Amino acid sequence: MELSTLFAFALASFFMALMPGPDNIYVITESISKGFKNGILLSFGLNSGVLVHTLAAATGLSLILKQSELAFLVMQYLGALYLLYMAWGAYKEQALTLEAEQNLQTSSQIKVFRTGFLMNVLNPKVSLFFIAFLPQFVNTNSSIRVSMQMISLGFIFMLIGFLTFSTLAVLAAQLRKPLSSPLFWKVIKWTKVIVLLSLSAYLILNN
């Protein structure tokens, strides 16, 4: 791959990470309500899920989702149900104090990572996106196999997404202290619930 192609891909990946969407909005609301550590862990989970879709696209597994309506629908509804479960969890959660944030347990850290990871992996539309997006930057005349080029691009996409989301998490977390009121907490809480419910509805209604 040429350097100019890699630069164009990196730039496109950066702007996609910045575009308002359920992923970065959820990272921002999670960081404001529970601190930047949660936001960074969530970012890592979301972008680790990207690697699964990249490997699926590179090995041709994503084509099964594209060609099999049943496989696509099963994954789609699993993702929607998981998002509904997350929305219920967001509805029930309590505000995390600054002291509790500093003492975040390993089990909680794994849970935050898992949330982001499954949120991305169980969305079949992400696989279809990579089938369409990655080949635009692949050089079929290169000595490097197409599958390896796609995997390399996936790693770049993941890295840029993680750095961008983590930066948003750190910046958003700065709003915790100045906006730490019960009313603001409720606004953030319901924002997370609405984001998750909207994404679940999108998966179900947009076939």
C-alpha cells in the first residue's frame, strides 16, 4: 500500500470516529457519569470489536451475513436484545462517586470492556460496513495479500478510533465536577438509555 493511500485511510477513519454516533456519544456520557477510566475501557472494548469484523471481512466470513438473511437476522436480533439489556442496566444504575471511580474493581473494568466489545461485535451492520469500506483502500496489484492488507487497515482503524474515543473520554470527564448535580446526572443517565434504545430500534427496524 502506498503512503498516500494509508494517509487517506487514516484521515477517513479519524473523521468517522469524530462523527456523532451511538459509539462516541455513549463514550462521552459514560465518561461524564462514571469518569474517564470507564470511558477509556469502553473505547477499548468498542474498538476491539472492530478487529473481529475486520478478520471476518478479510476471511470472507462477513459474506455469510451479506448472503444469508437468516444469519444476518439472528445476529441482528441478538445485538438488539443485548442493547435492550444494556439500556435496562443504564436505567437502574446509580451515580458513581469520585472515590468509587478511583477504586474501580477489576471485575467492573472487565464488564465495561465487555459492554463495548459486544456492543460492536453483535452489530452485523458493522461487518457490512467493513466489506464496503476496506476494499476501497486495498491495492490488488500489491505483493501483499488482500486479506493481510485488510487486517492491517483494520488495526489502523482500531488504533485511530481508540485514540479518538479516549481523547473524548478524557475531555468529557472534565465536566464531572462542574456539572455534578442530581439533575445533570439524570440527564446523562437518560441520554445513555435513549442512545441504547435508539441503536436497538435501528438494528430491528432497518433491515
